[in-house]
Amino acid sequence: MEHLGRRTWGVPEGFIPASSTGPEVEMTSHETTCILSTSDAEAHVQIALSFPDREPAGHCAATVPARRTLHQRFNGLAEEGQVPIGADYASVLVSDVPVVVQHTRLDSRRPANALLSTISCFAG
Amino acid sequence: MEHLGRRTWGVPEGFIPASSTGPEVEMTSHETTCILSTSDAEAHVQIALSFPDREPAGHCAATVPARRTLHQRFNGLAEEGQVPIGADYASVLVSDVPVVVQHTRLDSRRPANALLSTISCFAG
Amino acid sequence: MEHLGRRTWGVPEGFIPASSTGPEVEMTSHETTCILSTSDAEAHVQIALSFPDREPAGHCAATVPARRTLHQRFNGLAEEGQVPIGADYASVLVSDVPVVVQHTRLDSRRPANALLSTISCFAG
Amino acid sequence: MEHLGRRTWGVPEGFIPASSTGPEVEMTSHETTCILSTSDAEAHVQIALSFPDREPAGHCAATVPARRTLHQRFNGLAEEGQVPIGADYASVLVSDVPVVVQHTRLDSRRPANALLSTISCFAG
């Protein structure tokens, strides 16, 4: 398998709805960054968050083992106070080896859940 | 953090549904352009709108402070009469520093809202 | 405004749901190709359709005037028998001047409509 | 028609919801990889699956005849035990001729179905 992807990814859209309906955890409104590594080395990914009104915060980190995928909910980071709930944010991921990044949201504010997803913007 | 993105972005899809259900503002049908700037300089973004049947209008502008994200609803521009409601349009964003752009729609014409999002097409 | 985009675009996903709910035309299940031209010349776009089980058909054409956007429903082409309803297809757009292409689906088979959209794959 | 696309594609997002509502098959929760080949040669596509916690499995293969599109549900592979249901995965597609790949999910866990789709990340 080829070593696929880039080391820097930007995701302008970020918004975790403040409310949810349906069974908890599975149907809780959330955003997830999906990281795919085809590298034979462990990927160390720094996640910096951008905001409308203050300096970026860059204390989040994720590790993807060699030849693995990691689907990391931002909600976990929200519980630590790093990602705001019900407010705009954006994210930049910088990895030490090439990875592929896709960003997904489940919005269950209403009984009919809605999904969005997009491949992220890459550079580097 | 690297200075990420491009200076020119095109979004062919543009359509703000004319009706909504649910709590106003939060669940009002809308389209939003999400701009992420990792630059150390303020980004000045010109938003030109294209239409099926008349010349582009380019009087909208947005400013993104250094290292910030701006999620700008097009509905605000609609109230000023620049973006049509319930009619097709498209947009081109030109920034003086590199930015990343993502376009999102919330369609709440029915009680079950629907979302779409896509990374935009870049050039320049 | 810069002349933005490419001349060749591919859209693997194509499927117009065979049923709909809600007010006709506006909420009819459909797929739309959104074309944005920033060129000063008229864009002549050939739309070739691919299928799982037969040769491509390439008799569809669209014209986008200079500096305009065209949101063309594939359903119109379906009525002429070129696009199947409730069956898989794909599309390739070739333009004589650079354009940007985005593909969108509204699925209203159920009272809760669903949307998908993605920027297309470009070449040339 | 030009021979469009790339030979390697990565899709970080992969998750087939474990439950569904509505008429079977058509409305069953599923993920589909849409492959478009504009080549004059048959495309032989190897699909390798990545997981959070074990080595990739690469025993899936798909053949796309010349100038055809193939919309392959991952659910079929799930029945053979290769794709997990209700669990995270990712996919990498490697073709011997250029193709275009788009990944789509229908989530019908609730009566209101939700769709997501994105063009995949390409390389090679």
C-alpha cells in the first residue's frame, strides 16, 4: 500500500450543536475527525483549534498507530474545555507523517439527524 | 502553524431556502461560508456573487483577523438585498492572504433539517 | 475576477431517487450539477453519462453565459430518457473554457429530505 | 472523453450503522464506493480496509469494465465478514488504471434518513 496523504490539513467548518435527541453517545450531536494513516511509522498529530475571537489553542494531540485509522470525536476534547459547544471553531491538523483527514458532523438536535462530511483541505 | 490555503475560492452551489421551521436564527435555513486564516496578517476577503441571469455583484467584503476563523452567514447579505432568497447563485472569494474556505447549508424547510457541506474549489 | 476552474470534471456518484414526498418541483427528489463560469467567454459544456452496463451517452449539452452560474437539474435530462431514474449513473463534464462544478442531490423519498453535495473531481 | 482520475484513493471515514428503518435493501443503512472509469481498459481495483486496532485487510477486489461506473455497497463485503458493522473503518482503493472515487453513506437509523458524500483524497 502506498503512503498516502499530506502532513497538514485545515477544516474551516467546526460547530458542535449544543443539544441532541436519541440514545446517548451513539446519537449525541458530535463532530469527528477521521484520520487514515497508511504509513509504517506511528503518526503523531497535533490538533490546533482556531476561534473567531481569540488566539488558537494547540494542546490537543492524537496518535495513530502504523497502518491504522483513528476516528476522534471532538466532543471528548470539548469535555476538557478545549472545544466550545454551540460555538464556531475551525481546526488545523499537523502530522509528522502523511495522513488523510476527513471531517464529519452528526447533528441530532431534531429527531431527524443530519450528517455532513467533507474531505479536508490539504497542504504540506 | 503553517500558513495554509489559497487566495481564490469558487463555490458553484448557492441556494438559501425561502422557508424554515424550528427556532429562529439557530434553525433558520441558511448558507454559511466558513473561512479559516492561519496567516499572521489580517485577511481581507472580497465576496463576488454570480447569478444565472445577470452580471456578478461584488460589493460584499469580510475581514478575518490574524489566526482566526470567520463563519459568515450569507443570510445577512441577503437582508441587504445582495443575496437572493429561494434562487440560484454562486460565489467567488478572493483574499489578499491565503485562507481555507468551506461552504455549508442548513435546510430546515421541513422539521427534519438537512445539512450539506463541501470544501470549495481553489485556485491562485 | 480570475478565470477559475478546470475544463474536465468527473462525478462518480449519480442516483435520482424514484419517489418523492412534499410539494412538486421544489421538493422533488433530484440531482443538480452546479456550474460556475468566471470566464468572459460563453462556456459550452458537454455532459457525458456513464452507466454500469452500457456505453456512455454523450448527447447532453449546457451553455453557461459569460460570468454566470447554471444549476442544471439532471431530472430534465431524465424526462428525455437520457438519465435513468432509480438507477446508478455517473457523469463527466467537458467545457471549452474553465468552469467549477459541484454536484448536489436532494433525496425526499421520506418526509425528512436529505441532502448531499461534493465538489467534483477535476482534471485538464 | 479524457481518461480521468488517479490510481490511488483514500477514504478515512467508514462506518455502516448497525440498524435501519424503512424498506429493506433500498433504505438499508449502507456505505457505497462509487467508481468511475473513463479508461478504455478494464479497471482492476483492490480495496484495502483499515481499522483502529488491527492490521489492514486487503482481500476485496472490484472490476470496472471500460467506460463504466460501479457503485459497490460495502454492505456486501460486510456479509462476508470483511467490513465491520457499527464500527469504525477506513478504505484505500488502488486501481491499475486511473479512476475517480466518491464515497457515500445512507444512514437510516431513524425514519428520517441522512446522507453524506465526499470526493475522496487522491494520490498517485
